[in-house]
Amino acid sequence: MPKVIKTKTEFEGRTLEEYVVVEGEGLEPWEPHAPLKFVGKGISRIDGPERATGKALYTCDVQLPGMLYGKILRSPHPHAKIKKIDTHRAEKLPGVRAVLSSHNTPKISFRRQTFLFDEIVRYVGDEVACVIADSEEIAQDALELIEVEYEPLPFVLDPEEALQPDAPKVHSWGNLLNGEPEVYERGDLNRGWAEAHVIVEGTFRTQCALHNCMEPHGSVALWEGDTLTVWDSTQHIFGVREGLARLLGLPLHKVRVIKKYMGGGFGSKNNLGKYTVIAALGAKVTGRPVKIILDRHEENLAAGNRPSSVQHLKIGAKHDGTLTALELKALVAAGAYCLWPPSLGGPARELYLCPNVKTAQYTVFTNTGPLSAFRAPGYVEGTFALESLMDELAKKLALDPLELRLKNYAEFDQTTGRPYSTKGLRECYERGAKLFGWPKRPESSGRFRRGFGMASQIWSGNGMPPAYALVKINPDGSATVITGTQDIGTGTKTVLAQIAAEELGFPMEKISVEIGDTQTGLYAPLSAGSMTVASVGPAVRMAAHDARQQLLEVAAQVLEVPRESLTISDGRLKSPALKEPITVQEVLKNLENFMIIGRGAREPNPQDVTVNTFGAQFAEVTVDPETGAVKVERIVALHDSGRVINPLTLSSQVEGGIIQGLGYALYEQRVMDRNTGIVVNGNLEHYKIPTVLDVPEILCDMIDRPDLRANNLGAKGVGEPPIIPTAAAIANAVADALGVRIFELPITRDRVLKALGKE
Amino acid sequence: MATKAARPKRLKVTVRGPGKTQIQLIVNGQAHEVLVEPRRTLLDTLRKDLGLTGAKNACDEGTCGACTVLLDGKPIYACMALAIECDGRSLETIEGLAQAGKLHPIQQAFIEEDALQCGFCTPGQIMAVKALLDSNPKPTLDEVKRALSGNLCRCGAYLKIVKAALRAAELLEKAQGDTYAQSHKD
């Protein structure tokens, strides 16, 4: 019988309360040392061959008969009122099938902050119109024939300026999200300052970073009668389905969203995009399928970013390093629109034991491209500030940075008062320090200066319900896992196959996994917040368990042996009552096309503990004081995300997170012309992401201890944790090398030279 | 000694367009006659006209390498070549690597080393490795890194891509040794 219960779940630094329907009996997690055959093994990706042969069909590869292409006209102004749009010349160009704009489309509200085609544009890149044509080339030609008359409005690009009373307003209701800061407070800050023997403070600035997933955002829309099918490069097919149905007034069963393979998202593809709705409308108007894929420049304007921040941080401590007070005031540049602001104060609230804490976050609208989630939103920025200032505190107290962190180790979740289900941070510190050789840094030689730095990581990664799965056992003894999650490049399909094989007792090659289709799949949450495996994995295990029970029941009757005597391994049924093991296929062959269907659902999270992930990273850098160049020599990363299901694909994620973190620390920044609001490096030539030549030696290891309270796998997420401490560890290593701190990211050569007084 | 003034070479000028023009592309050994607009890139021709979507369009301006294919054996960014420039020439794409359903050793190495995450840059990476190993079967670590420095991977699979390239070189050497042994046995 289904049971409805209310639970609290943490997602990217905020606690959500939701109702969850629980079905059936929960499963006990595997014992920590249970002999598992597939779970815990470095099995290569089951969809590796598709991806390595070019056969994997990404959204941008979908080509349908009669398909048209859409190209979006974007605002050249950071803030303007559209007085007139004349599309006549564009419409007359041979090959143009439709031009969509506010004139001929419904007024569809987007994020309650704008419309699909708004009369006001609020950043350079905001959507104005869309040409649907026979080819991309024609669509591009036609864009130049659309005549738009703009009335430029005053604009504001800088979040600090945007908070001034006389600043131009991005939205009529003001520039501060929700009209007030998001404030958290515990203890008594004044008492904390009074008790402190030393106080350190600093203003930290972080840049606007661009995702630049290799596959741009895009959709292909097809109408068949009154049913809309959309192929979308998204991290949440069910979210896109819900959004399309709501905005277009369609019932859910008439909207099908498909995404089989995706070329990266990193948070920027969490939500429904305007291009998807425009493609659907364009397909409706023309009666033909429509494909809209953003180009690299649009990607860098309109597809989201990690917003810039200004963080004033202050820490008070006693002589022995015990923290007494911590205060953060953070300013985040939302851009023109904002759905889910990052939580910059998370690390300050959670990472260290401190009785008196206040964090205040001002999320500010500006006339710039809208923010979106970007791999551990807020925590990457917040950790840079917190861990930098912790090192300054250590320096002031003449303590080893690691010693200071251990001194303030938090044994429980101070925001809720609950204990952590497990916390392996101490082991991360200890093993990481040993592997790295902390704190004995090598002497600087010649003109190069060497430095050591480290930083810690905290993040949720707990997963959440609802998530559902089916496991069907086919008559030939093979099994198909069906769910509605998405593999955004993390190896989800492989991990789900391992879980199903383990629970069923089938070989890996007997398992296939079907995901990424809302019509045939079951609901699964967005692939974000490091929660895919911890949300969907337990549901798959439960479905496999259910299927296995049914198989045992059937086999016992077919073979006429006691059910309790039967076990399954390697796809064979064994029993002392049988002469020899018998394959599942043999058992099922007399039952014609009988099919076993196992059902599974994600259970609620425990309410008496906090389920989090932890980690620590250590960095060694060399700095050239003549040129200001920073070279990261090596990174040692230790993370605790509960049970490791696949050490091979997991290590790929950890390495990838560190490399992205390195780009964020040293190279990446969106550069905007302050007079025009135009992004001047919105491409991969001038926006510098790391190349193979920039990658240091990386050594990563896991604590790999199952979290028995987290879920029936004991596993937690690992997608975001590795990017969180990297920039902070590198910044600390640079400060160690230079003897002076750089308070701003990225740590470019000019900033290094400036810090050394060599401007 | 007086030298004869070199005769100016006669330039062969082919006027193409406006409108579509016929070209021949030899892709993975197969000749294709295609009608293309002169402005159409090789990448668009492969993807849209020939349906070979393995090479990816990630930037369309020669900055990422996701569209790397081999033109007469040399790696190029397919987005930076016009299809008409490749008239009559030989191309190798990711689709031509696996033979009769058997993965090429480079593909095998990429899968085994987990040298891919989202896989979007992978066809380009693999073709860049192919070009390297065709011309330099035993590359050093540095040579591998140089050869792949024009292929971006945002997931950050670089360490494993390098490992896969080195492993592929070993696999290919072994395969060639086996073929040699086989041919001498026969």
C-alpha cells in the first residue's frame, strides 16, 4: 500500500520539504564487506562503443525527414525596449518558412521574469525573434533582414552598482532578488567577536565562468497530430516535459521528451530553455520538424554561467585556533534572470565548528547573461573565500593550515543539529596529507617559487525521491532496466547495469539499460546536485530485487524445489535439490513469452541524520615571479562519497572536476565590455578552458566506506565534490609560494605580478 | 650564368556557384557525388548531406577539434574546410575506423582506459590519435600531448585520453607484429 510521508531533503545548499509516496518494504543496504561481484568494480562503460564509434546519437545529430532549422535573433543592446519588428524582408527570402516574434506567438511567461519574446530585452543576447528555414545558412541570412527598432534604456552591469538606489532597474520590481538578502544566523556574532583573540578578514572576488559544454544547447521538435516529441540536450527530461506541457497548455501524456546521449551540461542544462519552446512553436506553425542548436557564441551569451561574486568574509578565533565567529556577506550577479541562485554561504555555515555564524547573500539582477547552476554552484566560490581566509588565519596564528582545520572539525551538522550519517573528512585529511607529503614542501630553487596548499570540501550529494525503475526479465534470461534518468556523461547507464546485475545475480552482458525517454521511462530527478546514482540507483536495486523474488517464485514452481533453497548467480539458478545449476533461460523456456516485471522506488532520506559528502585536496604549484605564470604541478584528492560503485568512471569524474577547477582557478573568465555590455570572449579561442597541456599529475583516491543510512546502496554523489576545493587549494598554494595572497580569481599572470609589486 | 626567366604558372580557376555545385568526396574509401553550395563546410556536408554525424559541430570556427577528420591522411578541422576544397580528395572519418563490427585498437583503448565521459569530443580525439599514430607509431608522452593539444575536452578526460593513445600505440604494434608473424607462417 502506498504511504505518503513528509521529508526534508537538501539540494545544493538549501533544504526542501516535500511529500514522498513510499511503496513496499525497504531494502537493507549491502553490508560494508559483502562480497559483491559487480558493484565496486572498475567496469568500462557499457555504452563506450557507441560513443567511441560516432554512433551515439546526440540531440544535435537528430535529422528528421523534412526537418527545418531555426536561428534566433538576439538583442545587441544590454537593455532596450523593442519599438518595432519588421520581418517582411526576412519572410520573403526563398527558403524561409516562418519568422517567430512577439507579433505572432502567444505571450508565454518565462521564469515569471520575462516572456518567450519580451518587449523589453535585458542583456546582449536576449531573444528577439527566430527564423525557421530550409537550412541553417538561409536562416542565418534571414536574420540580417529582420529590422528591429530599439529604444535603448539605461543599463547596469556591475552587481555592486546595481544595488545603489539610483541604479537602472533590470526589472520593474528592483534589482535585488526577492527584495531582500537571504540571511542565515546562529549563535551571537557579537559575543563571537568579543571572545576572539584574533580576527582576520578579506574581500574575495570570483569571476563569471562559462560552462562551454562541448555539445551546445538545442532541441528538435516534431508534432505528430496533437503529440509533441522533443529531442533535447537536457539534464532533466521530465522537467522539460512538465515545462513544455505547462507553457503550451498540453496534457503530460501528449509531450514526449527524449535524450539518449548528451555532450555535457554541468548544470547549464537543468531547465527548460527558450529555444525548446521556440522549436515546438516553429514546428507547429510550419507543420515540419524544427531543429534549433545554439552556436558557440550564443552558448556563451545565453546558456547560463557561474555568476561572479564579491564576498566579504570575517573570521574570529582564539589563540589556539578555535573559531569563535564567522561572518559572510556575499554579492552574486544573477544576470538578467534567475531561477535558482547558488548558495555561497554553504561552506561557511557547515564546514567548520563555529557557534556564532551569520551569512547574508544578495543576489542581484544585472543586464548580463542569466546565471544557471554550474557544478557545485556557490560552494566552489564560497570554498575559495573560506579556505583562503582559513589559511590567512593559520598564518596569523602560526599554525599549520591542516592543524587549524582539524582543530575546528565539525562532528555534526550545525545547521540542523543532526549528526552526519558518516563523515570521512578526517580520513581524507590524513590519507591525503600522507600521499601528498604534507607539510614538507620542497625548497624553491632558481627563479621559480614553489608552494603547497590544501582545501576541504563539503556538499550534499545525498539524492532524493521520487525516482522509479522497472526491471524486466526477458524469456531468454536477459534483463532490461527501465527508468527515466539521463546519462550526462557520468556513466549512469553503466552504474545502473552494475547494480541490477548484482541484485539479480546475472552477468553484466545480460543487462541493458533504457533511459532518457519520458514516454517509456519512469520519473527520475534531474541529473544535477550529484544525486543521480543516489536517487535512481536505489530504485533500480529495488526493482531488480522485486524481479529476482518473482523469478525465484516462478523457478521454484517450475523446478519443483523449495523456494528457500534457490539462489541465483551468473544467470544460473542453484539449489541443493538440483543436480546441477540451471540457466534462467532454461527455466523460463516452457513459459512461452512470460515476462517478469520488477518495480522499484527510491525510499525517503533519513530524517534524523544529515547525509553529506566530504573531501580534501592538496596542490603543489610553481610560480615564475618574472612572468607571473602559475603552473600546477600536482593535485592529490581524497573524497568520501560513501560506497564506490565504479572506481573507473568515478576517477574520471574526479579528474574532470579537478581539471575544471584548475581552469576556474587560473584561466577562465568571461570578459565584458563595460561600455556596451557585450561579451568580448564568448568563444573557445579567447575563453580559455584547460587543454591537455595544462593538466597536472592528479592522484585521486576514495574513502569508499558505505553510508548505511544514506540509501540501500550506501553510495552518495561524486559529480560535484571534486571541483569544490580545487581553486581554493591552488590559491592557497600560490599564496604559499609568493608569501602574499591574491584575493581574486582567476589567478592570472597580471594579478601575480601585481601581488609581487611588479605592475 | 644566365637563367631563363621562369614562366608564370598558368592558374587553373574553377568558378563555382552561385547555387549548388557537384563535387566528389571519397569518404572512408567510398566515393560520393554531392551537390553543395560553395559556402557549405566540409563538416556540414559530412553531417547533413552524407549523414555521417560522428564528427561533431561544437564551435564551427576551428577552436575545439570536435570535428577532426583526416584529409589525405592529415588531421583537419572539418568546420574550417569548404566541401568544394575537398573535391576529389580522400577523407577518413570516425565511421571508417571500426571494420566489420570490430573496433579499431584506438577505440578499444579509449573504452578500456575510460578516456571519455560525455563522448562528444571523442570522435575528434580518436581521429587526432589516428593521425598521430599513422605518422608516428611510437610517440612519446610529449608527442601525444602536442598532437592532442588542439582537441578540447570539457569533461576533462585528458589524462585518460593520453593513456589511451599510448595504449593504442602498443595494441597497434602488437597487432602488426601478429600480422607479420602470421604472414611469415603462411
